[in-house]
Amino acid sequence: MITKDTTDFSNLDFHSGEAILIDKPYGWTSFRVVHKLRHAVKEKKVGHAGTLDPLATGLLIICTGKKTKEISKYQDFEKTYSGTILLGKTSASMDLESPANEIKSVENITIDQILKTRDLFLGNILQVPPMFSAVKMNGKTLYKLARKGKTLEREPRKVVIHKFELKKINLPEIEFEIVCSKGTYIRVIANDFGEKLGCGGLLSSLRRTKIGNFSVDDAFEVEELLQKLKSTSENLALSNS
């Protein structure tokens, strides 16, 4: 595993396969990270083990070469997220990627109501995948249909919420930490949380901090990794000249 503690890049074999911990920047798609690394490591087979939305930051595990066969293993690990739910607003994308389409007051929402609502999301729950997602139905990607204003009926899916801790409640914002199974949409939790309180809600920030036992604290920032790869390539070229 390539982490920010990795110092020797000269013996890495991206074709035989490497796994890399990356801290995805805000505003980047997960595919943009893959594209950047594919170009940098000069290997066609590069993929990530679990999408992060553009407005989310945090841990991506990138696999190259023959290691791409292990992507499903990493995808199966539980995930840990921290973030903020904004009550009183909703949006089509369930986060800040699309404008708020409904605004309601939260002045009558109590701490007790919030805590009881949180308890409803612990354990096995059902989620309807959002239209603004990479899920495919009938051969079509949902977010592409959503951007055209189209909606399809989606079947709910079972996910598991192992932990849902409310770190800070400062209405209209709720800061949280969630540990969950693969396939969980935190945006949907934010939306459904607000719906159950009767005021609406959306996800205003999200950071993935862990995938299994792998932590974002050990991850490279993209530009830092690219610079190290470039420096290593240049040094190897000089030594071979």
C-alpha cells in the first residue's frame, strides 16, 4: 500500500499492481483522480474502490494494473464519514451541488426530536438510491437522466449503519460521524433525516475518513503524489542516461 509514509518510489511496479491511498480534493470527481494517476503512472488499468461525490473530500483507494482485481475487496469494507447535515433546506441532488428547492423553519425542532430521529437510522435500514448517482438502470446512468429532469422508480436497498454519532448540534446544522456498510448514500440519510423531522434536510459537507482500517490520515494529496512520481521518473532517467 502506497501511503504518505512511502519514501522509495523507485521500485514501484504499477503494472504488476499497486494500491494507493489518496485524499480526494473538494470539487474533483473520483474519475478525475483516476485520470490524473493513469497518466502519471503510465498504466492503462487504474480504478478506484468506491466513488466520492465531487463536493465530498477524503479517502480514495486507487488500484493499478493487476491490483485492480482487488477493488471489490476494498469496496466491501465498512466506511467512516464525517460531515454536516443542514436542516430546513432540500435540493434535487440532496446536497449543495444543486440549488435549494424548499426552505422551511427549524425553530420548533428540539434536541430530543433530533436524537430520536438519529436512532431510526441505526442498524439495518432501507435506502432508495438518489437520482443524482452513478447507479445504472436499464443501461442508463441515473445522474445523466436527472440532469435532464427525468426520474425513474428505484427499488430500496438494504444498508447497515453501524454508528451514527451526533458530534455537534447547532441548528440548522448537525455535525455527525457515521460508520456504515458499502453502498450507503450519506446524502440520502441527510435528506431522509430532514424529512422525518418535517423540515427537510440536505448534506452540506462530507469527508470520508476511513475505508476499513485504512485512514485518510495516511493518504497522499493528489498533487503531492504527482510531484513525487515526476521527481522519481526524472531521477531514474538521469541515472540511466
